[in-house]
Amino acid sequence: MEPAPPTAYLDHAATTPVRPEALAAMLPFFAETFGNPSGGHAVARAAKTALESARESVAADLGAEPGEVVFTAGGTEADNLAVEGAARAARERGQGDGVVVAAFEHKAVLAAADRLGREGFRIVVAPVTAGGIVDLDALAALVDEHTVVVSVMLVNNEVGTIQPLADVVRIVRARSPHAVVHTDAVQAAAWVDVAVLAADVDLISVSAHKLGGPKGTGALVVRGDVGLVPLIEGGGQERGLRSGTSNVAGAVGLAAALRATVATRSETVAHVAELRDRLVAGLETIPGLWCNGDSDAKIAGNVHVGIPGIEAEALLVLLDREGVCAAAGSSCSSGATEPSHVLAAMGLDRADALASIRLSLGFASSPADVDRVLDVLPTAVAQLRGAVGVSR
Amino acid sequence: MTSPRVLVAMSGGVDSSVAAALLVDAGHEVLGVTLKLWGGESDSGCCSVSDVEDARRVAAQLDIPHYVFDYSVAFDEHVVDPYVDAYSSGSTPNPCVECNRHIKFGLLLDRADALGCDSLATGHHARRVRDERGRAQLQRAVDSAKDQSYVLAMLTGPQLERLQFPVGELTKSDVRAYAARLGLRTATKPDSQDVCFITRGGREQFLDARVPARAGEIHDTSGRVVGSHDGIARFTIGQRRGLGIAAGERRFVVDIDAPSATVTIGRPPDLLRDGLLVTSCTFVHDPPARGAEVLVQVRAHGQVTPGRYTAGSAGGEIVFTEPQPRVAPGQLIAFYDGPTVVGSAVAAA
């Protein structure tokens, strides 16, 4: 066997390696301090102390009060709980039945809205611009006094565009007395200050593994008196909003990863933006290549390009063979690359969407990763463009 | 030195699992791929998530990369839509053949080429051999009970040059034994039986959901009305079951007239034909000489029948040595010379 080529990992929007700080922080909570924080004895208390300390840390980094942080088993659960839980609670109070989601939300939000639609809620989808920004005028026209939930993500997971959440909040508050605003900040927390950009948002979802924490842990910030109907019921942990024995190690890992992220964010953003600019400049030598998503509104880590005449599915195979890990569309459970609903919402036709790939950088990215991509990708494109069908 | 690169279509079944394993053993650089073909509600077929997981797991056991390619739009266009159209026009489609023609040995073979693969392999039971002139030929599988050369009869010489069917050299029990020896999780998985996109409700429910059924009359061969039906899509030439007619002796569907939605039933002799009109002929290499004797196979596990090839290269008539039951329009016709596939055609109306 030939030695494997060096791996250039450009899929940080899918997941990141666990930061050493997070790993070290978590390790004591598997064997040494293994208690169930709901218990009353010393072993339990030690775990409870760690859990609450993690809660305080996450709250501080997201601009929330400790009592507002609900730990979940990841971003999807946080999104589901926010959208479904808030809508059901509002209906129980007779406040309305309207749910507004942006067209390019993650499926964790869109599927939750679909579920609510089957339960009789009115689901309205707000369009987005060609540059990947929620259309504020259209949103304003869709929110009315019966609206109970509005969900607009802080950063889009495919094209990396940052959304004008303060404007969203202003629009919603002016039009609906009861509506709560939710934001999926899963892709945002690694890059922008959620505490500032989502300051007036009622519900905020985050996920640990997008910023150097463990998979299977997330949190939902639930402000003040926002009512939620829980999805998972039982022992009443997490203020009754998320029953189940607490994932202490996960919460500690999230807190440590988020703290490390916040502490180094400005350096990481500067470093990654430099890598990103060099990567984009290098890729732009490929004839016809275009960038998806408004470049002025992007996080530093996102490169999303379309390459005319290329099928992303084939390009990803050639990149993988050369040790370059990238992605296209959104992965479904079978592993197939589905045509992106995000790109469709931005007005790309099917062929252009299927010709687009995402290269996402992160805190662990290095100049060598960019070199590797620029070494491999143009050659792979030339190979695919030179291929002539043989079957007929 | 780099070894030849082979793309293996892995359905998640035992045959394609072993095809991949044999190629790995032979020293090839192997890439596994599973096709997502059907986005519909069926979870019984070759593109369900559990089958993808089986293929992925086998690829991991073999230490080869595995990918999923989404051909669901092309599958709708080339396989599902024509399937529905065929039934509603009174003919009997063969969706697995059309999938082979357009998807596996069309789009996927092109993709293999684009990826720089020297060949594409599948788990079909058929043999690709070289004749004395060095040309690629397609022959029946070693395991005649599992032979699938019929559904591959549309392949041409240039396509066969780039194809491999490793399990065609083994019996099915050898295939399973090989899989078991390697500890592959698919070793004891049952063979797939049905059309992959047909749900548990069956063909009729699938068609009912897509085309408005038009009720019509059932006639006997003298034109007398003997019954009625809810739609022609549930009938195939030669069908005996489900006619809803209480007759003294067994009756078969002998004709379907789509414009009038009339189904004609008759006795076995009413089905017999001296020949068969065909269209859309393909040939592995050269067409048979006009009037040459060929062996004709009209269904996947049917017998071969001798006939004379009097058609031109595009279409025409096959004259049987003995009268044969009428072939449903739309069925694939495979021509053989002994064990070797000569070409294919489609039964005309």
C-alpha cells in the first residue's frame, strides 16, 4: 500500500476536533467524579458542582443568566425544543398559531416546523436573498399578531452568512405581542460574539462539537419567562425542560470549549480569514468559479464555491483520494449528498447547486491545508472537465 | 506502480460485497459506491438506508473508501416515469433493465471514467470473457440458476471493455461461503426479489397513486364482453391470475388495447405467435446475419427458444422455430449464441 496522503481537513462546519482544553476538562467526569448530579451525597454533589459551574461559564459566554441555560444532547435537540416547545406553549396559552422560519434554516428547525404544521400550526417560510441573507421586508410582511415563533439562524451552515438578528428582533417585536424569536447559533459561536449579536433573542441554540467540544452536547438559552413545552419528560432535570440524567462530562466539555473559543476568537478569526483569503484567491484561478453567499457577510471559516461543468459528488471523491476533506449540500442519513435547500432558497438552479462545494476552515486549520487544497483541487477539476462519457 | 482502479457498485447485498472483496484480493485499488436511486417511501429496495449501511460496513471491513451517489432524479426520469407510462399504455416495462441501461452502465460508467477508474464492477452473475479475437464478450454465469446475463444483454462491446462481473465466475453458495469466510455482515442476507421502488402495497397501489386508472371492458377473443376492470395497468400479456372472470377453463390475457382500455382474454392457443416484432436493437459486436439462427430469451429466468433473426439493425421480426406464447410489449429480448450474449431488443406492440 502507498502511504496515505496528508489529510487536509476542510469540513469544520460539519464538526471539529475536540480542543485539548475541553478534553482535559472532561476526563475527570468519566471515572473519578462520576456522580449523578441529582443525588444528595458527596459523590453527587461533586458532579452537581461541576455541572453548575459549566452552566455559569456557558451563560457568561453567551450573555445569559445561569438559570437560562438548558443543556441538551446537541444542537438539533436545542432547535427542536425551541421551535416545537415555544409554539406548543403559546398555543396552550391561546396566543396564536403562526410559526415563521427562514427558508435556509437547518433541517433541525425546518423539520420541527413541518411537525408543527402537521399539528395544525400555520407555517410560513421567509425567503432569503441571492446573497444568503434573510429578506427583512418579506419577513416583516409575514409576521402578524398571531405569530408565536420566529426562527432565523445567526450564521447559515452552508454558505456562512451572518444574519441581521437585531433587525429581525425589531421587526418581530413591532408586529407581534407574543412571538418569541429563536436563533440557531450552532454555526455562529465559533466565529462571532453571540452575546452581542443575539442580545435580544429569546431562544438561542448552540452545539459543542462545532467549536472544539464533544459531539452529543448542546445548550438552549431560554430567556426569562419564555414558556416551553418539553420534548423529553421524566425526572425533571434542567428546570423540567430536559429530563434525563445530566451529561456532566458533555456540559463541562461544552463550557471548556466555548471558553477557549471566546478567549482566542479574535486571533482565530484573523488567522482563518487570512487562510480563507489565500484559499479563495487561489481557487479563483479556476475558470468560471463563483462564490456562493455574500462575501461581506460571511464568517471567516466559510468558502463555498461553484465550479461550472463539475459534479460536486465526483469532485469530492477525487479530493478525498488526495486527502482533502470537504463537503457539498447537506448530508442525509444515507450519506448521499442531497441537493442543497439552502442554495435553492438563494435561487441557484439544480445544476449550479450540484456543482457547488463547501470548504470550511476552523481553529485547527493551517497554511499547509490551504496549500494542499490549492495543489489538488484545480487538478481534480481539470480531470473532471477533461472526462468524456464512454457509456454511449 | 499504481494498480488499476476499479469502481464497484455496492448495493448492500452479498453479491456486490463479494465482488468488491474479490477485486481487493486481486490487488486492485477499489472504490465502493452505493447509488441512491429512489427518494420515495419504499424502504424495501436497494437504496434504503439500511442497505447503504450494509454496503458502507462491508467497505470498511475491506478497508476501501465508500461513497453514496445520488441518482434519484435520473432514476425518476429514466426508470420510474417510463415504468408508469408503459403500464398505462398497455405494455410491460422492465425497470431493472432500464436502470442498468441508463444509470449503472450509463451515468455511473461515465462517472467511473471521470474519476479515472479503469473499470466498473457490479455484483451481477454473468461472465465477461475475451473471445479468440481478443474482444470482450458477455456470457452466462457459472451458476446457471443465478444467471443475470439477460438483464445485461443491452451492453455493448465498448462498455464491456470497461466492466467486470467477478461473482459470475462463482456459484451462489460459493459467494455466500466467501462472504462468511471474510466475516462480511451481508453473508446471509436474502437475495432481493422485487422492483426496488415498489412499496409493500405492490405494483397496483404504486401505479394507482400516479396515474388515474381508467375502467374498461374485458372481452373474449370473439369480441364478446365477459367482464369489466378498473384499469389496464394491472394486466400483463400472458397473465392468468386476478382476471376476476369465472370461466370453465383457465383464461389468459392475450391482448391489451390502451386507447379503448379493453383487455382481451383467451385460451393458451390464442397466445401463440409464429414470431416477434422487436425494436431498439443493440448488439455486443456485430448484428447477426439476416436469417441467422439465434437463441431468444424473453424473460429473466425464462427458457431460450430458437428462432431466425430476420430483423435489420434497428428492428424487425424474429421468426420462431416453433410458435411461442406472445411476449408482452416492452419486455427485453436477449439474443444468445450458445452461452454468449449477441445483443438485445425490446418487444414491440
